[in-house]
Amino acid sequence: MNFYIGCAVWAYKAWVGELYPPGTRNADFLNLYSRRFSTVEGNTTFYATPNSETVTRWATETPPGFEFCLKLPQNITHQKLLQPHIPEALAFLEKMRPLGTHLGPLFAQLPPSYSPAFLDDLTAFLTAWPRTETPLALEVRHSEWFQEPHASNLTALLEELGVGRVLLDSRPIYSGDDDPQLLSERRKPKLPVQFSVTAPFTLIRFISHPQLSMNQIFMEEWVRQIQEWLQAGIKIYFFVHCPLEDMSPHNARYFQQLLEESGVVVPPLPWNNLQQSPHQLSLW
């Protein structure tokens, strides 16, 4: 597979009734999620590292072809410098090994306080990661990383080491007069979108608006970009978020529909295969 699509989490009770059948138990969420989407961002590891029994269970509950793209723990990425935490990062990777073929690229999300002033620290950390064994992607949030010469310096570093770029697109939630993040626990940053890849793969984090029509122009832009990258042989992981998490699966399913209707060659969405006649989603 060269295209994977999913959400940020799998254990969300409000999805029972649409994504999951009525009466679904919490213990069955991952099993059912992995038979509806092909990947998950796995935000859970940012806050706590699961034990080996849990990781093994994740592997046994998910079907062939399903991949976890897990976030490095915050006690590694959010402690000012990265280099002192290289042993912890490598230990975290070892704990994820039981996922086997279900282990997709991992990614490091750096805080807004981590600026280009720490480029040497970042270089040391990325160089120490066993990139040929397990791909790693990077998300930066300090505004100076998107300005020259820092943007070019970062791109050169990522390309040299084969580290992927995490592309965060929060434009939909900042495009209207309303603020869909009012009820959200964590606000997404407003940063430029970099339509470039630095490795044979990329992770896209699309922060969708709860009102589907507000996403249309941005989704159509991603459809064109994804088609170009797939034709170039880039593997793509596309994660749909939403400040109103209830809407994330619905918005992801709609994006899959746009891809198919536009003639982009992507694997069928497993969720659609569960229904004999999957209903067509509408903007309205």
C-alpha cells in the first residue's frame, strides 16, 4: 500500500453509532477501528508509554496491512533539548518493536519553544535514530522554522538523513469567522503549510473544520497534491483531525470519496467494504 488514511485516536466513545456498531465495548474499539481505517496516529503514546503486553495486544488485534504511526512521548520531545533524551527515545522504539509489520513511521512533534537555535541538538538526535530500521518524521512548530534560511537548512537536514516531514494543515479551522476550537482542550497552531517531502514517505495532519463545506477547497488542494506524490512513489499517511472529534471519521471518509471521484488510485477504504452499498456523503 502507498496510501494510508485514519484519525488521531481509536478509543472515542462518541464514535459508537456511526463508526462503531451500537453497544460496542471500549475493549473492542481498536479491533473495529483497524477494520475501518488503514492507519492511526496514536496520540496516546505522547502522554504515556504502553507496557509490552499492551503493545503485543495492539498487534494481535489489528489486521495485516494496518499501521500505527506513533508520537514520541512528551518527556522526550518537550524537555528543551533532545540530545540528552536519545537513550529514552531508543528505549521507546524498542518497546514498540512487538508491533512488527504494524509499526509505521514514528514521529517527533517539537514544541513552539524549540527554535532553529537548537539545530545542532536536533541534528544529533536525528542522526542517532536508526532511520533505516524504523522511519522517523518530524513536526516543528516554532515560526522561524518556516522562514529563511532556517526553512532551507531544515529541509537539507531532513533530506540528508532521510527523515520525513510532518505536514500540519490547520487552515480549515482558521478560514471562517467562527472558532471551532472553543470546546477543544488543545488549540492547534496556525502555521504555514509546506507542500514538500524530504523522504520516500510523509505524514499529513489535516485539521478539519466541523462544518464539512469549510474543508472543501483545502481537501481539493490535497487531492491534487497527493495524486502528484503518489505518482512519484511517495508513501502517504493522511490523518484527519477535528476540534469536534465526533466529526473526524466522517470527514476522513469524505476525503477518501474525493480521492476516488477524482481518479486518484488509492486502496479502498475498509470501512466502505463493510457495507454492501456504502452511502455517498454529501456536503450538505
